[in-house]
Amino acid sequence: MCPEASGQAEREDGLKITVLVKQVPSSEARIKIAAEGKTIDPAEVAYVINPYDEYAIEAALRLKEKFGGEVIAISAGPAKAEEALRSCLALGADRALLVRDDSLAGGDSAAAARLLAAACRRAEADVILCGKLSIDFENSAVGVQVAEILGIPHVSVVTGLEAGSPDRFEVRREIEGGAEVIEVAPPVVLTANKGLNEPRYASLKGIMAAKKKPLEAVTPADLGIAGDAPAGTTVVGMEYPPARSEGKRATGDAAEAARTLVGWLRDDARIL
């Protein structure tokens, strides 16, 4: 299996699929910077599964439904991330693994990738799915870094996935002026983009079943990773965007307002 896995003989029980999930502030939340100026204030902020990861979860569940196997939801972060993993279990994931590391709040994608790669190696994953980016830091890096650490292929920003067999997938992604179709074989990392599928909602039955499904918490040391690795990325400060200047209003009849607007575009904005 990962990274050496290949061949139907090694997948007689179906695919072993891991989904990398991150818990992020809701896009509808009103964000406030914490007093120390380096993180957001978590008070009154709702946290959700990263929206792009929802497409990855749905893709994993469809692969399992087609070929059998197991879906394992994995996250790295603080204890609160268990909420996101429970949501994955309610959707249909079989089990979940949380790598506890509070330092990941600083947005170090390299550190997160090391932990997630180790967890995927431990899970012996055939297919690793994740969102193309997380909406908090928008690095678009973790999935690709996981693939590099494991030494396996990856395809990013995937908008289509057709699996004719558990050993051969056809993936599609949009490029400038067209689309690119790529044939891949497990083990592989795929990062999901909007449009890949329509994520399902958790059913009441799924929510109740999630309470009995296993959710394991481990430390980086449990995965054989020393805790003294230097951070590749450090947040040194956060600040609000500058306030917008007050807009202008053109008055008078339509003809006069149009002349005024053209004058602004020509003289002030210099785009005419």
C-alpha cells in the first residue's frame, strides 16, 4: 500500500481511502483579531469543515460505494477538530484519526503535511483526497506536500473523477482555455475543486451511527515525528484591510450624471 501499493491483489477488500479534513471558521463568521495580534479571536466564531474538503469527502464515499473498502477521515490540529471529524463520520466515513497539535493554528503547511503524511502512511492509504485549499490560509499546499513526502503522484484542483476500476482512475481539471484529462493509478493524492460533485447531507441515522464509530487521537510522537522540527511558516501579525474611502454620487438628470461619471473615469481613475 502507500506508497508501494499497487495491483488488484492488494485491494481484494476494496480501496483504503483517507480524506484530509481541516476545521475552519465559517465564511459567514465575523472575524476579529485576537489581542496578541497573531490569531483570530475564537469567541462567537462558528467552525465548520473546510468547504473544499466536503467535495473530497463525497468523492471518497462514492469510491467506497462503488468498490468497497474503508474511508478514514484524518485531521491535524487542536482537540476542537474532533467536531469536524464527527461530521465526517456522520456522512459515512468508517473511522477517524486526529493528530493533536495545537501549534498548527499558525498556518505552517509543511508541518501539517508531515503529520498528515505520517497518518496516511500508518493507514496504508490507496487514495488520499483533500480540498484544493483551506479557506482560512488558502495556501493550496498541503495536499501536494503530502504527496511529495510520500513519494506518490498527485493531481490538484480536480473537477471530475471517473473510476472504471479500483486500479485506474480518470481525473479532469480545468486549465486556461480548456480541460485536462489525466489517467492515474493508486496510490495517488487528489485535491478537490468546486464542481467535482454535490456533497451529501448527513442523515439522522448517520448522525446517530457516528457516535459509535471509532475516533482515535494520537500525538506527533505516536507517529514517529519529533516535536522539535522548526516551523516553515510563522504568522508574525494580522491586521484588518484598510477602510474603503467614501464613494461618490453623480447627481442631476441621466445625461448630466453620465458626463460626470465619464469625467471621473477619465480624470480620476484614468481608465478611459
